[in-house]
Amino acid sequence: MFLAAVTLAASGPIISYIYEFNQQLNLPSFLDTLEKSIKDSAEATEKITMLFLKMPTLPDLFINLIVIAILPALGEELFFRGCIQQVLKEWFKHIHVAIWLTAFIFSFIHFEFYGFVPRMLLGAMLGYMFYWSGSLWVPVIAHAFINGMQVVLAYLHEHGAITFDIAGDEALPGYVVLICTALAGALLFYFKK
């Protein structure tokens, strides 16, 4: 389970890079109204997220860890990997189709255009972790770890313990993204065995 959490953490920089790349995409001019709606929705979601991540006290941190990390990880993994992925595996008789369709649905349900591809990739990694390990607890723990890590980093930043702002526009150096991507790939390969 620790390996799964480290794998998702190592994939964080490339996932963030893909998310930033997606934000730079522009729709054709005839879809300007749709694009504006998508951007407005993304801004509203970000504002709500930032409100949740305001944690003036330690009890606020613990509440957010339960509400943002533990409960969503448990609920989403039970529903998507435990139910949907299993049903699709039976329907299609092909695990890779089941994993990727589940990842697609997982990302689509979040209704965030710019985060669609990165979230789908995370969903696929969680799906493969479930498949390779045979235990639903592996993606649950990994999912909770990633969400929890973001909550803790936001808390530490808010209280001046770290300078890196996870909600900011600071980009990691390219070599860090490459090293973390290679590490995540190696860990996934190792995890498969």
C-alpha cells in the first residue's frame, strides 16, 4: 500500500504538468461561449476549493483530512474500482477496457474540463493498482494519501511552514518532472510484478 501511495505521489508532477498544459488549450472561436463557461466553472471550483483549504486551526486540518481525503477516497474507490470497474470487466471481458472506461467515467463525473485528462490518468493508475494487487484497499489508501498530502501541504503553506503553494502557478523544473515521471513509471512496473 505504501508503494501505491509513493507511486501516485511520484506521478504528481507530470499530472500537474498535463493539467497546466490543458489550461493553455483554446477552443475554436465558434465555441467561445462554451469556453467562457468552462473557464468560469473552473474558477468557481477553484474558489470553493480554496475556501475548503483555509485551515486556521489544527482541528480544521483534521476535519479536512476526513472530508477531503478519507471519505472521498473510500467512497470513490468503492464505487469506481469496486463496482463500476468490476461490472465493466464482466461486460467487456477485458480488464484494460474496464480500467480505462472506469477512469474515463471517474474523470467525467468530476465535471472539470481542464482536469479531465490528468484525472483520467490517475483513475487508470488506481484501476491498475486494484487489478495488480487484488485488493481494493491499495487504491483507497493511495487515493487518500494523495488527497491528504494536498490538504497537509496547503495547511503547512498557510501557516508558513513551507513556501511552495500547491494552488500557485509555480512550476517545478523540467528535470524534476522527468525524474518523478521515470520514478512513477518504474514503480508501476515494479508494482505490476
